[in-house]
Amino acid sequence: MNAPLKSAEHANMHELPNPLEQLSALLKTELLDTEVEISAQMVSSVGLIPDVAHHLVDAGGKRLRPLLCIAAAKACGEVSRPAIKLAAAVEFIHSATLLHDDVVDASNLRRGLKTANLIWGDKASVLVGDFLFARAFNMMVATGSMRILDILAETSSIIAEGEVLQLASTNRGDIDRDTYFKVISSKTAALFSAASECGAISTGADESIVSAFKTYGQELGLAFQLADDALDYGGKTQELGKKVGDDFREGKPTLPMIIAIERAQEDEKEFWQKVLARKHNDEDLKTAITILRNRGAIDETLKVAQECAEKAKLALSILEESELKTCLINIADMVVARAN
Amino acid sequence: MNAPLKSAEHANMHELPNPLEQLSALLKTELLDTEVEISAQMVSSVGLIPDVAHHLVDAGGKRLRPLLCIAAAKACGEVSRPAIKLAAAVEFIHSATLLHDDVVDASNLRRGLKTANLIWGDKASVLVGDFLFARAFNMMVATGSMRILDILAETSSIIAEGEVLQLASTNRGDIDRDTYFKVISSKTAALFSAASECGAISTGADESIVSAFKTYGQELGLAFQLADDALDYGGKTQELGKKVGDDFREGKPTLPMIIAIERAQEDEKEFWQKVLARKHNDEDLKTAITILRNRGAIDETLKVAQECAEKAKLALSILEESELKTCLINIADMVVARAN
């Protein structure tokens, strides 16, 4: 009688509280303060700016990066006014990169809505992205901490470097794991890491704690991006929906593809060369996913993601037990579990 | 016998030393240090970044903004290491906006060379622009002055706001002088102003001197952009060459056009409505320039530019006489005289 048991397990899975929602509930007041700050900073007499910014920022993003910042501060002490500014600044940096990413990738859809570049054009997206980025620095200056400014200025350079490296890697079949990890470490993990590190710094926490949060953010960011990249090929089990295949269509060599190329037999090598050299179609995507699964590329990607999640969890062992710590640990597992 | 006299005057004009070159000669060592800093900051393991950045930054820009920064510092005291970092940072902010401007305007030519977007594509220009902007903040943090960071973060927001306002004003015949001045004050004068203000601040100068340099930069920036906008229609006397008509073609309502619309008779009103509503051709540009000259729009624009130049010069009256002060005063006249 396996079926009923499976069914029960399944029901149970759904009853498990989502650790992200739990964390948001724990930090409800601080998140609300952050939302108020975010809205206040989008105000401009130039109407196009709040139009574009609200469209993106209100579209129901998870606020993962501000949450990390606030959570780190809360775990170390008080969530001060500067920490709220910092959380909003981190979301602005993220939003600026999303606006520019969508231009670069010529994307039409984000978070289930039409992208800003589709509605207002590439020009508006580029310039409003610049505005959000500049405004982020305004907020960071308002925190009054030169150390935080230093970390976030450096992080912004690293993000841009990662984005350029990703662009330079497009449609290339010779990208190795090191390059891939440099890309995702720069474009994704660096901001996760800076958000949690700076959250801890804002409370004047011990260096050992600051370092723990830096590592937690970095490894969580890697796990998150690795799982995302597995999900873009449907993850382990998912049906192929509309959200699948973006990386493939855009010629982005992510870890699943890199592993498949490493393990490819002659005919598969030819396939990868062929699809990276020309415009792909849906048939190619189906073939690619079949090969990826046959070569264990999704499993391997998620194994690496889980290793990062374990490192993230380990970094937090320095903290005393608390509901907040449990949430952060469960989030590390959750970001990978999404793709299982 | 007017002709020989005129000829002699003309010869004399050409013999007058260029005040920008004079200033560069006075600040030779400091400018060289700035160039070294600029080159050092373009280094990245991602090869596309120095490729794009060097193409733009080495293309022989006048380094007007770094010069203002260094000149202000020199006029107030010592040009310190932080002042050099600041000068390089200001040039990076400017370069980042140029990369993004060329994408937004779909430009093919800048400083006589193919634009970066034409060579490497819009994507690379957007992302390398982001990198230069982030790197500028790295350098500003390295100056160690929270006040300077505050001014330049605010300036960066203002620049982006001005760029968005300019975009929102495109192809509109109802833009008034106030909106135009908000655009040029934001997109151009703000960085001139911040560069000279922060140069003075870097030496610990008196607030009265800091304020003088802030005003000088602001008014010089306005004069510079007004003259540029007159030059885009050939200035007072210039032959129409390749460099003329960009603003017209891009549907940017600058002061010459705004004045011409203010003073337009019925048939001219129709003309402006017509050309702002559709794609323009070279014949339209010729007609536009004829109307602009008949309505005195170029003369009036340059009169306003000269008024700004006078305000810039007046601001410097607080300084003791020096060769450097004379250069700065002559530069204010020069930026307008270009269009005469």
C-alpha cells in the first residue's frame, strides 16, 4: 500500500511551514519599515521613475536580500534605522540589476508580469536602473558607516564584473566550472553575502559573527543560484512549463550544461556545439533536457547546491539556538529543495 | 579698410592660448597621476571590461571634470591622494553615463570614433557602464570622506533623474524653459559642480570657498551645455557638418528649439509639431536651422550661456589672483565662445 502513504507524505510536505514565510513573520515590523523606506526612496518629480520602479519593486519579489540583512541584524542585536536603510539599499541594487538584466536578455516576462523594458522600452529601463543604483548609494551613505559603504561599493563592482563575464561566456561551449562559479559567485552570491555581513556589522557584532553571516550569505547565494539553474531545466521532476529553458535559449552555459558537455559522448558533443552556434528551438530544448537527465547533470548540480547549503548552515553553528536561527537554516535547505 | 583689420583680429584670436591647455599644463603632474589612477581602476580579469573602458576613456576626452576637481583642490591648497582618486571617480561617473547615453540615443559615433555600443553591442555598454559606475564608488570610498561620498551619491541620483526627464521630454513640443534647465542642470551641471566643490572640500577649505567652487562648477556646466546645444544647430556661424543636428534627429527639445517654438508664427508652429511627431530628414534640419536663426534662437541661447559664464566668473572673485584663477575665468568664456 504505497500510494496512500505517499499521498500522506505529500500532504505533510505541504503542511510544513515555509521557512521564508516564518522568517518574514518574525521580522514583520522591520520588513514593514523596509517597505516604507523603499517606497519613500522611489519618489521623484520625474514621473517615469516611480512608474518603472514601482512596477518592478511592487511585483511581489521575495525581498530575500533585505530579509537576510534584517535577520542578521536581529540575530546580533537591534535592527537599527541604518539597518533598515541598508536593507532597502540592497533591494535597490538588486532591482537595478534586474532592470538591466532584462534589457540585456531582452526578457518579456518577470515575476509573471510584463517586464519594464517591454512596457516602457529599453531606454527607460537602463536609465531608471541607473537611478535606483545611485539612490542605493544615497541610502548607504545615510547609514553613516564607511565599512558598510566599502563592502557594498566593492560588491557592486563584483556584480557588474560577473554580469560582464556571463555576457562574455554566452554561446560558448568551452566554459569550465571555475568560470561558472566566478559568474554566480559575483552576480548572485556577492549581494547575498554583503547583505547578511552588513546586517551583522550594523549592530557592532563580533568579527566572528560578522564572518559567519558573510559565509552564510555567500553559500546560500551559491545554493540559490545553482538550484535556479537546475530549475531552468525543470529541476529533477518538474513538468516543462513556460518558465523553463530561458538559460538554454539565451545561450547561457550554466552548470547543468557544463556537466553535460563534460560527460558528453561524440554525438552529444556535436549537439551542444550545434545549439550553441545557432538559434535554438523548442525541439532542441527537449533534446537538451533529455541529455541533461541521462548524464545526471541535474542531480549533480543539485548535489553541489546542497553542499553549499550545508556550508551555509554550518557557518551559523556559532549562533545560539533561536527561532530565527532555525528559519535561516531551513531556508538554506529550502532554496535547494525547490528544485527537487 | 576693414578687411585687413578683421584678418588681424582673427589671427590674434588664434594666437590666444587655449585656457584649457594652459590649465592642463599648470596641473600636468596631477593630471598624470589621475590618468594612472584611471588606468589602474579599469583593470579586471574580465577582458571585455578594459576593452570597452579603454576604448571610451582613451578616446581623447578633455578630462574637463577631473581638471575642475584638481584645479579646485590646487587653488585651495595641496592636491592630495584622495583628490586624485576623486578626480578619477568623477571621470568614471561621466564615462558610465556616456556608455549608457550612447545606448539610449543609439549613437554610432563619439569623439570621432565608433561608439562602444556599435563595436561590442548594447549589452556590453550597459554592463560595463554599470561596472564603471560601481568602481567610481569604490574610489570615492577610498577618499575616506563621508561628505564627499554624500555629495557624489546625491549627484549620481540627480544625473540619472535628469537623463530620465530628458527621455520623457523626447519628441515633445510643449517642453518649457524650466524643464529644459532642470534637464541640463541635472545631467551636466551637477557633475561639474560636484567635481569642483569636492575638490575644494578635499583640502579642508573654508565653506565660503567651497561654496564659490560649487557655484562656479554649476554655472560653468550650464554655460557649457547651453553652448553645446547651440553648437548642435551649428552655433552662430558654423557650416553644417556631420556633427550638427543630433538633438534635432533625436527629438530632444533643447533651448534653441524651445525659443523658436515660443516665437513661432502659425506656419512655424505647424512645422515643429510635424517634425516632432515623425522621423525627420536632412531637409527638415535645414528648415529648422533657418527658422532658429530667423527667430534669434541661437543668439538668445548663447546670451543665456554667457550670463551663466559671468556668474561662474563672479563666483571666483573670492579667490586671490593667480595664473590658475585666470585660467578658470577664461575657461568660462571659452566654453561659450566655441559656439560664436
